[in-house]
Amino acid sequence: MHHCERNRSRLKVFLFFFLFLGGRIFPGAQATSLSLEDAVNLALVENLDLQKRTIDLDLAFYRANNLWSELFPSFSLRTGLTVLPDTPLITQPGFQYNQDGLSYSVSLGVTFQFHGGIPSSMRLTQLAYERGLLDYESARRRVELDISKIFYSLLAGRDNISNLEEAFSLAERHHERNSIARANGLIGELPWLQSRLSVETARYNLSNAQGSYENSQREFLTVLGLDRERQVFLEGTITPVPIVVDPEALILEHLPRRPDIISQRQTIERLELSQKQGALSAKAPSLSLSAQWSGGPQRNTGLGGPFGDSLSGSLSLSIPIDPWIPGTRANQNLKSADAELEKARLDLLNTETAAKSQIRSLSESLMNSWRSREIAILRVEIAQRTYELSEAGFRSGTVEFLSLENTRNDLTDAQYRLLQSDLAYHIIMLDLAAALNLDMETLIRSSE
């Protein structure tokens, strides 16, 4: 099941990747639209850590699928040829080469080992695969979270550029009117220079924002494995959804399914199995059953002599003594396993406490962020109305240009802070969903 789902996901991603890069083959290709889902899929394919984890996971899956290897006997096959039979070298009667002493040998052996730790060893192999699968999914969710944060940050940056472009356009229109008024002798050089400065200030802010956005987008495309110079349009908007969360209910329902909690429980199970396996392997008797067949020419008949063979078998029972004696190294190793298991249980308590604290903190931050967003919306409304009144007053001559400029700057700042509030609220929602091991849609539904 695990491998089939991953293969289908890979096929989908590769098909998208082919279509996405198709525009790079043709010079006339237009800018490509990129959704959050597309970006996540590309990042999952490109991420090297996930690729390494996939290799480890495939190996763990192979081992878990072949648990019979724990009971598989040990086979041995040996052949030999005696090219120099036994002969004196220095002592009497001296070196003699006895051709009849030449011989060959063939032997085949099989050995079975049985001990009480085999069932625990099998479970440990299965647990290693389950742990690898959990680690892979956790790493995958981290990639999704990181890409989502970058994607929404880029959307906020793009919206900020739109606001700055509007501010630049307004500054240019005012400067054009002042230029006409100065040409007609209605205003002096100072108001004209002030409007010119406003234009260049707005241009400077816009240029900085565009440069920062382009650099961030290029780095983002690099993470996705795409051409840095590729023209890409990011699909989507930041639309915060007000939700009311009950942290205690969320903890009760979703805390046991957090990857770090499951991982720590698996660690405890692994240590319990290792402790059991170690105790059984060290203290329990072990049974060894072996058989061996050998064949070769009869003694002193040479290579062409008549063939003879023999079959032997043995059964042995080994009873360890050291682990039962307090203070021995084997006994100390068993004590160390007990201590590691106890520390793992304490680590689980610590992990659960930290997880609960994180969920409560993010829930509070989410509510505070929404209140801050409501204030930011009110500031934008006030700044917008103030600017409209200031512009009308400036046209009628009752408001000075500097006052108008200040109200326009206040509007731009209020719009920027609203964008940052929207982004902060959305990122907190992403973090809370990740802390509960949920996606955004499920978190929103759970709050209804």
C-alpha cells in the first residue's frame, strides 16, 4: 500500500514537472502559473533529505518483508585440494613427494540457531520500518509547511508591490498636476520639488520591494528545482478565515496522533523489545543444531582413489551463567537497558508537556493575531478616508501638500501592516495545523 501510493504520487508529480518545464523548451513560452499544490509537489521531488529517507525506507520495507530470515539456517560449502602431502623437510628421511597422498575434500554444512529473542527481533525489524515511515511522513510535512510559508510570504510581497505601485501612481499624478501648475505660474519651485521628492521616494520604495520580491522568488524557484529566471505567476490569495479553537479539546483529540508523540512511543516499544531480546538472549538457553556432510578419496589412495564420505550431526545447548551473577559485565548491560527504558518514558512525558504547551500557545496567538488584524483593517479604513478628504482639501487649496503626503504615507503603511497581519495570522494557522498533524481544511472544519 505504501509503495503503491508513493508511486502514484511520483507519477503525478513527474507529469506536472514535464508540463511545467515544457515552456522552457519553446522560446515563445509564456509565464507559467504555479499553485501552492504544484509548488509543494515539486519541492517534495527535489528535496534531497526526502530522497535519502526514501532509500532508507525502501531498505526497511525490504527487511520487514523478509522476517523469515531470522529463522533461516546458516549454510556452508567448502572444497579443498591437498597438493603437498605431509612429508619431512629437515629430519630423516628428508623431503619426499608422495603422490598417493594427494587428496581433495568436499563438505556441506547447515546450522540452525534457536533462542528466545527471535520473536522480539522480528518485531524490532517491523518497528524499524514503521519508524522509518513515520520519519518520512514527518519530513514530508515539514517540507510542505516550509514551502507553504514561503509561498504565502511571496503572495504578501506581491500584494505589497501592488499597493506601492498605486502609491507611486498617485505621487506621479500629483507631480504632473504640480508641473502644470508651475508652468502656469500658479505654484513656486518648492511645492514642485516636494512633489518630485514624493515621486522619487515612492519609486525608491517600490524598487526595493520589487528587488526583494524577485530575489525571494528566485530562491524559491531554486528550491523547487526550476530555472531562477523562469517567469512564474503564483496563483492564490491570502484570505484569513476566522476560527475559534478550543485548545484543550484539540489536545484531547489530536495529541496522541502527533508524529513526535508516536515516535517516542515507538522508541519505548523498541527499548522494551530490545530489553526483552537482550534478557532472553543473555539469560535463556540457546539451542544449536548442525549437520555436516563431507567426501573425498580414501586415505593414501591419491586423487584417483575410491570416493568415501561421512555424515555427522550435533545438538548443543548453551546455558549462560554470567548474566545471572550481579556485577558482571553482562549483568551491567541488562541494567543499562532498564535505565534507558526509564529515561525514554520520562522523555515521553516531557514531549507531551511541550506539545500541549505549543498547542495552547499557538491557539492564544491565533486569537490575538485575529484581534490585531481587525485593528489593522480599521486603520486602513481610517487612513483611506483621511487620504480621500486630504486629497479633496488639497484640490480646493485648504490642505497643504505635505499634509496630503503624510496621509498618503499613512495609508501605505496601514495597507502594509494589514498585509503583514494577514500573513502572520495565516502562518500561525499553518503552525497550529502542523502541531496537530492536520491540514488547514481539517483545522477549519474542526473549529466549526
